[in-house]
Amino acid sequence: MIVTEVVIQTQPGRAPAVEAHLEKDVPGFQSRRVEGGDCIHGSWCVPSGQAQALAEVLQALDPDILSVNPTIIGVIGE
């Protein structure tokens, strides 16, 4: 399991809607806070993968996501 911190940049004013979408539909995603109307700070625990691939998965899920900046903070059980 990979534990990442993510900063997600969205279209202006869309962060609350994107946050709700990700928390509902993405297993292991947890928002920490929304900053302004266009930035989400959160964490995401996933079974495996590279940080950039994880970012691409999130970006593909919602057209309002402009960029995802992941940082791996830990690996559990590998």
C-alpha cells in the first residue's frame, strides 16, 4: 500500500465539487482541506503504483482537475 499526499489544482471555483466527487468515487482518497476555490489538499492510499501514474489516474477521473502533485509519504507492507 502506498500512502501519498496530493495537491490537486482545479478549474477556478470547482474544488468543492471535485472534492465531493473524489471522496465519493475514489477508494482511499480523503480530503484534508479546500483552499480558495481551486485547490484541494488530501491524501490517497492505494495498493501500488508510481506517484506519477497515480496523478494521471486522478486527473483522468474529472475534467475539472488541471494538475495533481503527489508526494509519497510511505509504503506499508512491501
